[in-house]
Amino acid sequence: MSVRCRSLDRVMRPLLVIVAAVAAAAFAAGAMGGTDADVTVTLSVSRSSAQYGATIVATGAVEPAVAGEEIVLELHGPGSWSQVARAATDESGGFRIELRAEASGALLARTLTAGVESGPVEIAVLPRVKIRTKPGLAFGGAKLTARIRPTGYSGPVKIRVTRGGEVVATARASARNGVLRATVPTPGTGRFAVTIWLPAAAGVSAHSVTARVSAEGRVLQAGSSGPDVRGLARRLARLRVHVPTPSSTFSWELFDSVIAFQKAYGLPRTGVVGPETWRKLMNARPLEPRYRRPADHIEVDKTRQILLEVRGGEVVAVLPVSSGATGNTPEGRHAVRWKAPSTTTWLGSGILYRTMTFHGNSFAIHGWASVPAYPASHGCVRIPIWAADWLYNRTPVGETVYVYS
């Protein structure tokens, strides 16, 4: 018996040690409120969206409650994670952590002892943007500078300009190291709303901001210079008015283009761009031809004193003309009969530059040094000499020419 007892004692002693260890672990788990599987962590934030640098408050609790449990707050972003803060639970098992909003991602709270995690809470950190603008010029643009935080923010941005809720212009620019400098299109005079779309970059989420810009319409005339002169030429071209090569100087060729616009849209034919012309430039739509067939043709409107070049059934160019002073330029449907680089006239010593006859041998479209804003020719259709080569080279013999009042 004694031998057997001693053998049993040798067997039982290690078992008792194991049982004691298990009991101690169970006691420790009980102190935490149960097994790891029974421990839960909750997490919520004061706001799910905040500007860069703002304070976000994260709160939660460990259940079963235990005081002094260390909580690690982690931020998980695309392909990476980082520890952003730590705190200890209070007597009720709760915790409160203030953190600075610096990057978007999913926040997790994790107990340091048991490694139990809360569910993810998404936060969106938006770039902080401060915008300054300077008054601009009509169709010349306005300067805009934006300071963006974080300062590492770089990349392309989109700009949208609206007026009265209608999109009137768009542009693209680039931010670099937290600074955006752009020239905002100003298609007209007055105030415009500008929306800047910032894509996600430098850890922050995509965001848009809105600002206001204004543009002044200076009085422009031959000899004026500045970015608004170039903008004027571009706007005329968009309205299909034939213009010289855009320049920052108001040339006499551009004067002719302004006259063509004023004739086409019923404005005083001054060649000077003032408030009335600026307003019309802002709201005008391209002209429509009177005739759709044939698809390619020329129209001469004696009432408005303009020539329309029509291609594919659409007006592609508007030129100023001066027709017969007595109204004798023959109306109706004609065709270009023959062309000549230059011809003389029995009416004087002048040379008809780039002649394109359309009725008999006496009526033609041709370049001339003087193209006033009213009918002044002997019957031909005068166009500015600087535009004569351009139209001559684009117009074949046989092209239909409509003349009407």
C-alpha cells in the first residue's frame, strides 16, 4: 500500500501544479470579467469628417469593465496602419482620447493585454484650404491662390466657374507642396462662383471648396493692350467671328472683328468694346445660317452687313462687309463664277484684291482697304484685305452665294 501511495503521490503532484496554474489563469480572466472571447471593446468618434488639424474625440469602453486597461488607438489606411494614441480605461471601463485629424482611414481601438479590437470606424480628413483672389478682367481671367494643409498636398485639381447656377467655364491647374496658383476663367463681367475640386492626396480625402471672383470690363479700343484683349479675341472666335491671330494688343484687324460682332448682334457699330458689348459677348450664342442647303455656302446679309461662311450646315466664320451704297448688290441665289488674285475696275484705279465674282462680271466679293460699317461700295461685297486671302483660299469656284436683306 505504502508503495502504491508513494507512486500515486508522484503522479498527482504534477497534476495538482497544472490544476493550480489553470485556476490562477481562470482567476485572472475573472478579474478581467471573463475569457478573452467574452471581452468586447466599443469605439465611437465625435465626428466622422473633419478638416486637417481639427480635434476628433474617440470614446469607448471595455466590457466587462476593468480599470487601468491600456487602450491603443490605431489608424488603418490603404496598405498601412499606424498607432495614433493610447489611453487607460477608468473604473467603469470607459476611455476618452483626443487626436488631431491628419489622415483619413479606419480607426480601431485595441486592448493591449488581450489584443481585443473594436469594430472599425471610418473617418474622413479633409484638406484645410484658404483662398485669396484678385479682381480680374472680362475674358482675361482672375488670379487665385489657395493655401492647402497638409503642406505636402500636391497634384492636379479641377476648376469649375458658374454664374447664376450655370457652368460657364472650366479649367485645370496643379497644387504643389500645399500651394495652388491658378488663373480662373472669367467669361464676362461681374461676379462668378468658383469651385475647386481637390482629389484625395497626401493622406486626406477628396474635397471641394468654393470661392468668389469678380471681373471688370474695361473699355477697349484700337491700341488697347492687356490680357483682356487676348480674351476678347478668343471669345469672338468661339462665337465664330473671324479674328486675327490672338494678341494682347488691340489691332485694327481686331477692330474689324469687333465691328462684325456688333453688326451681327444688333449693337452700335463703333468698334469700341464697352459695357453693352461686354454684356452681349457674355450672353451671345453663335449665329445660325438662313439656309441649310447646300451644306457648304456663303451668305451675305445686306441688312446686318456681314458675310457668313457656312460649312456642314453651320456658321463657321462671320466677316464684316460693305455692300452697294445704293442697295444694288443683287439679291438671290448665285454661285462663284470665276476667281482672280486681283482685278482692276472700270470705276477707278483701285485693285480688287482676291476677286470672286458671283453675278455677271460686275459683282464680286473682294478685299478692299476700306470696309466701313455701312453700305458704301459700287455694288460689290467688300471684305477686309487682311481676311481676303483666307476666304479666297477656302472658297471654290461654283460655291453657292446667297445675298439677302
